[in-house]
Amino acid sequence: MKYLILSLLFVKTFFFVHSPINGQHEPKTESVHSFRENACPDHTLWEFLLQRYVDDTGRVDYKGFSKDKQVLEGYLRILKENQPVRDWNKNEKLSYYINLYNAYTVLLILDNYPIESIKKIRGPWDQRLIPLNGELISLGDLEHQILRKMGEPRIHFAINCASASCPKLSNKPYLPNTLDQQLDRAAHEFINSERNHIEGDHLQLSKIFKWYKNDFFNGNIRNYINGFTTTPISQNAKVDYLEYDWNLNGM
């Protein structure tokens, strides 16, 4: 059964990896997916890769991942051919963009591997890598111009920047039907992890809460965190920010 499943995965990949992901040199042919252009993409390939190369703590086996880089490119090809349209609901769009962000972050690391930190890559969040709506956008564009504008602060605990201080990379894809529960779990795990030190009158927080402060209850970070921790937080609690560890989140 294992080999049958793997065979099906690689057959699916075959149809998507033989032209560039960004599509700059593709012949203009009618898409084979035109009859289901409103459908959400299948995340089976991404789930296969995440389960194989990401552990429960979010650490990534990039060396192993590189052996299946073609499968990742096949998944990204599926995303390219099944982009959000107007009638998708918010959860369908959010799950698509979160998976898109995380998968392209992994690809960026693989394209530069071995490397000690994503910040060793020149302009990692400015490179126009992602084909979307007929143009190429960057990871930064995807985060700031699309995801953050959707009014869901929990995305900050779901998208991963391939670094030790980032929220962990989930080893399961984000899916529309379970998105709310997945985002709640991601927020709870991150806020109560070693990336934050929470006491009732003193919060030592990840710089994510500094960089994106206004995304969390319009800057009321204390109230926001109160919703995800069992430690009652004073409205006058002192807030400091911890140093951010940009070392690669590899194994």
C-alpha cells in the first residue's frame, strides 16, 4: 500500500514539474484545469513532504527535503494552476496563502542549501519568486500585501521564516475545513512556547509582537495574549522583547 500511495504521488507530480514554476517561458496552451478553475488545490504532496521531513517540534530535515525537491516543485505547480478566485471563502484563501508562503520559504532554503540562516540569502523576502494573478510576487508581498490585509492575526503563528525563533513549521498542511482549529493551536503553541516568557506582571515576548503590534487587537498585546494563556496578565504588565534567533530551523 505504501508503494501504491507513493506511486500515485509521483504520477501526480509528473504532470506539474516539467515547466518552470514562474511560467516565464511556458507555451500558451489551454489549462487542463480550466474545467475546475474554482476548485481549491489538493495538498496531498505538501502533506507527504511535511510528514516526511518536518518533526513535531517544527524542525526541518532540509538535507532530506532536497532529495524530494522535484516533488515540492510539483506541489507549487499545482498551486499555480489552482489559484484563488472571487468565490472562494476566507478560509479557503487563507489556507492557500499560508501553504503557499511556507512551501516557497522551504524552496528558497533548498535553492541555497546548505546555509546557516535565511538572512544569509540576499533579499530573501524581496525576491520575486511566486507566480500569482499573472505576475511574480515576493514572500514579503505575500505576507504584507495579502495575508496581513485579510485581518487574521493568527497567520503570524502559521507562516514560517525558516528560523529558530519563528513559529514552528507545522507538519500538516493548513486546510479550509480545519483552519480555525489549526490557527488556534498554532497561536496557543507559539505563545506558550519558550519563544515567550509570560508572567502576570512581566511579558518577555517574541519580536513578532513588536514588528506586527497593530495586528493584535490594534496594539493591545496584553489582551490578545490573555486569550491564549492560563496566566492572568495585568493590564499594566511590563513588556520587553527577546532577541530573535535567525539560525536555520534545521535538524
